[in-house]
Amino acid sequence: MGDLSRFCCLNAGCPGHGKRNHGNLTVPARYGPNSTRVLRCSTCQARFSERKGTPLYGTRLSADTVVSVLAHVAEGAGARKTARLVGVHRDTITRYIRQAGEHAQQLHDELVALSPPHERTPAR
Ligand SMILES: [Zn+2]
């Protein structure tokens, strides 16, 4: 079945929502060219893709290829250069860049919902 400890139920109304390694997930099915797992929550019966909520959602490339694409981009390689090095069409590269950027933005907004209290040192 593979390691499910990094996953959690994505149904916001479920008592197990967001709890990783909670023992509530099973893999009732797989789909797509990479045998992407469908996860099922035994608490609320919700089913979702293991890629949902990640930059891999809705992609047909293997996780390794996507990671390679984003690693090249993160190192400063442009879309054309990355396309040549990884062997993926450059329109696909730009789509991944956009998707990863939106994902990072959402994650940032979730993790940094509140600014840390700013303590000013009184001027002397
Ligand atoms: Zn659930």
C-alpha cells in the first residue's frame, strides 16, 4: 500500500481532517499512467487523489519528472533550457511553474496566516 503517514483527510468537515498518520486512510483504487493512489478516509468516507493539494495534481508526468523540472527552475534555468534538459515541452514547463507558484502562495497564506507580533525597540 505504501507509506500513507504524510497524508491526511482533506474533507474540512471531517474529525480526522488535517491529521497526518491518523490511521484513517486506505487505498481502494489507483488511476492514471503513474498509478496515482486514490485515498479513502474511513471516518467520513471521502475519497481523493493522493496528489490533491499538491503541485502534482492533474499532471500526467511522473513525480520524479515534475521534481526534476521544478529543481531546474529553482536553480534559475529558464523554461526553454529546462525543457531541453528534462525533455518536456516548454509549454508544459511554464504550466508547472505557474501551478507550483500558486501552490506555494496558498501554502504561504495558510502557514503565515498571522504575522508574528512585532515588538518595537523604543528609539533612544
Ligand atoms: Zn475524513
